[in-house]
Amino acid sequence: MQNINFDEAILIFKKLNDKKGLSQCYKLYGKMFSLRANYKLALTYLNLSLNIDKLQNNKRGIADCYKDIGMVYFAEGQLSTALDFYYKTLFIDIKEDNKNDIADIYNNIGDVLQNMEAYPEALEYYKKALKEARRAKDLLEIGTANENIGEILLAQKNYDGAITYLSKSIKIAIKQDDKDGISYINADLGLCYAHMNQFKLAINYLDTSLKVAEKNKIIYDEAYALISFAAVFNLQKDYKNACKYALQGQGLAVKLNNIWFRANAAMELYKGFAGLSKFADAFIYSRQYNGLKDSLKNNESIQKLTSYNLALNFAAKQHQLELQQLEKDITYRYQQKIKQQRLDTIFVSIIIAMIIISLFYYRQKRRQQKAIAVLSEKNSEILQQKTNLDDQAHKLNDLNTLKDRLISVLAHDLRAPLSTLRGLFSLLMDNSISHEQMLEMIPGVLKKLEYTSDFLDTLLFWINSQMENFERSAKSFYIKDIVAFEAESYREQAALKGIKLIDSVPDDIVASADPDSIRIVIRNLITNAIKFSSEDDIIEISAEHQDKQNYVITVRDTGTGMSGEQLNKLFKSKVNSKAGTNNESGTGMGMLFCKDLVEKCSGRIWVTSEQGQGTTFSFTVPSGVINETRLEVA
């Protein structure tokens, strides 16, 4: 019935010569055949849609086709081809600033890496997906990213952590009525509880997964549920049932032509037949498993991943150069404006002086006393003009000081990552390093680039705040909304160091300030506390009344603390940043930025600390009143 409706729609769109509608029909046809595991027909219709979108120069449509084609190849187990199409999609989405689609493609790239058992790299992409999804407020992609992170933790045997993420994901899947997600996540939860020896609960989850997949004819999920059943029965040493479900799952995996499912089915058959003492059959499936797993880890996929990462690095560097050129242009125009203002001032001064001299000469001959009075008045005007000129000179000196400070920071903090990139490219050109060494170096280089990008974002915001025309939009907002968002964003980073991050800010406290400025201050204080805290330390964010007009926001940690010498220098100028407890680096400008932003919001900031006892940062913000609907924090 569904095929008939699609065929009728295609005939109508062809008759109307509606290329966009025709392309969309072909795309939906392709997705339908992909779910039914008819990959040949799926690719046929998706390529028809792609050709139409290319003729129409429909960038969004082209990106969607590339993504759907990649998903077909991924389902077939052709990981390198899938990766190729995923990165084509990512390039278009970044160029066209398709924020709502970037999270989806990050999830898909992570899926390929997960199948290759490159778990750290896959986890990195899933975290990027979660960040982009939260920024776009895309509930479906937030659920998908949580599901994927849960699967990585399951593969790494962190079952409690996996259940936490999977439980978040299944709530979203149920709310969205996502049958595919409901089936797959139930299977993942079943495997988690099975490994925790809660077999009854595991069987219930797997039974739900299989029923949903069978009812909705989702063959991919059905295969996954059957193979997961086999894994659970093997853990229970029920080898007969394990072999039964594994053979059913293998049959669907062959129909899907999915190498990953075939490999996992072969592994469960090997365990099952070995448990039944059928060693000949077990040996056959053991060899089959090893052959299939080797094919998943082909060098072509790794090479493509490396080349695409380098391309993305180049694009990031190019974007950085464009920003630097834009900054130079703005500085030049500003200097020209100041120069013209000075010339105008001098010209006006000369004219006024000539007028004064002429009046003095004319009135001297008539009335000397009157001339003296006029001269005194004009001298007062000159003194006032001199005062104005002195004020302008003071402002210019402040700008020069700001320029020198920025040049010092940029020269120090951008040289290291750029030198690292230049060194890596030099090594690549003269073949001084092996392919494996290069892969080991890339995560470190990417980490430095991400640090540099975050540093530039904060620095540019602060530069704008120094300008006279910086628009500070003070408005009322709930402090809890900002603190909860930032705390949630850094909770995982804190957990990785074994640090407990506590948000004790009351829900009803309302401040009146620039929310973006306060967000940057809180973010800097949280990251600073994480940087100088160790395992079992506690970081607590709180807020309370100082008086009727102000609130005090406090970020307290039990970390390494500071010496008296460090406290005296902290808010006065750029300091030499001390390495964190995990050797984290910094710019030395963070607290200076915080001080400037707090003061521009009519507040003040201070710190108390004792070496080895922890540090407490506090700052004030004016209180406000709000009548709007409460903001929701993702």
C-alpha cells in the first residue's frame, strides 16, 4: 500500500515538473528500502534523488542524500565507503552552517569508528554530537548521542555508566515514538544487565527489543536483538539456546550483508558450540569470526579518517587567518578615524586661535580693558580644549596598552599550537614518521587546536568589551539557569578526574546583568577549579544575598590552593599560568577577563585561598526582577 502511494506521488510530481517534490519522493523510497534491507534498490532511488538535487544546486538536499547513502553502506558493512559519504555531508553542513544536521553526522561518523573498535575516537565524535545537539536543542539527536555514548561505555565494560546514558536515551526515544531507537536501546540495556548477572531483567529488555523490531519490520534491529539474546544465553551457559538465537541472527546478518553482525553472530556460535563440546563446529566459527573482524579494520578507513581530519584542520586554520585579517582591518579603520579626529581638532584649534588674535588686535585699539576680558574668556576655552586633548591622549594610551597586552598573549599562546602543526606537516612531507606515529600525534594536535579556538573566542569577547561601543545588554535572568548549564557541561570532565561537582544555587535567585558576561565568568571559574583539583576533591557553586541590591556567587573547591604571592598578582595583569593537577595548560588571562567582565556588570570579584586547603572565588551581581517564563537548561 505504501509503495502505491509513493508511485502515485512520483507520477504527480513528474506531471507538475516539481523537481524538489520528486527528489523528496525518491529519497523516502530509498529510506524505506534501506529499512527493509533491500540495499540495491535503496541506492538506486537515493542516487536518483542526488542527481536531481545536484542539477537544482540544492546543497541541503545533496547533504541529506550523501548521509542516507552513507547509512546504506554502513548497514552493508562497507565502512570506508560509508565514512567517505559521511565526511562529504559534514563538509557541506559546516560550509552551509546547517547546525541542526551537524550533530547527526557526528553521530554517524562515531558509529563507523565504533564498529572499527576505535572507541576513544568514536567517543570523541559522540561528545561533539551531544554538544551540537544541545546547542541546536534537537531532542532526537540528544537521545541518539546519549545512546551512542552508552554503547561505548558498554563496550568498555563500564556498565553503570552505560545504563545512565541509555536510560536518558530511551526516555527520549519513547517520547519521540522512535521505534528503531526503542528496539536498539532495549537490546543494549539487556546486555548491560546480563553482564551484571541480572539475567531476568536482561531477558525482559531483550524480549521487548525483539518484539518491537519484528512488529515494525526493522530487520537491522531484529538481527541485533537475536545476537544479543545469544550473548546472554552464553553468559548463562545455556549453550543450546545461545546457538539457536545466534543462527537466527546470522541468517538476518547475511540477508543484511552486514559484516559487523555476521562477526558477532560467529563469535556467539563459537562460544555456544564450544560449550556443547562440538569443537569442530566451534573451530569453523572461530575462523569465520577472525576473518570478518579483520575485514572491519581495513587500512583504507584509517587513511581516509586521517586525510579528512587534516582537511578539517586546514579549514580551521584558514578560518583563523580570516579572523586575524578581519581584526587587522578593524584596527586600521579605527586608527584612521582617530587620526582624522586629531587633524580636525588641530584645524579647529588653529581657527579659534586666529579668531582670538583678530579680536584681540581689533579690540585693543578700541578698549584695552574689554580686550583683556575677551582674552581671559578665550584662554579659558583653550584650557578646556587642552583638557579634552589630554583625555583623548589618555584613551589612546589605554588602547596602546591593550594592543601591547594582546600582542604579548597572541605571541605566547598561539605560537605553540601553530609550531606543533608546522612540525607535524614537516614530518609528513619528509616521511620522518610512520603512519602509526602520525595517528598517535593527531589527538594531541586536535586538543591543542580546540584549546586555541576556545581561547580566541573568549579573547575576542573580552576585546569587544574593552571598546567604547560595546553593547552590554543588561537584563534579568535566573542565575540557576546559567550555573546549571555550565555545571552540566563540565560534570563529565570533572568526573574523569574523580572530582565531585555540586550545584547549590537556589532556583529563585534573579540577577540583572549581561548573561553572556556572567556565563563566561562562571565557566572560567569552574574550569579553573577543575584544573587545580584532584581525585575526591569537591567543587561547589552557590549563591546568596549580600544585601538588598546584590547577590554573591561563590565557586569553592578543595584543590591545591594558592600562595600569597599568587593571590597578589591574580587580578592585576597577565600571570604565568601554573600547570593543573593533570598538567593542563592555561593562558594566564582568565582571571583578568573575569575581573573586567564582572566590573562592567557593576560587580566586584575577590578570592580567598590557602596553599593545600583549596580556593574560594566570589563575585557580586546586581539583583533583578523577572516576569518571563523560566528558561530550560538542556
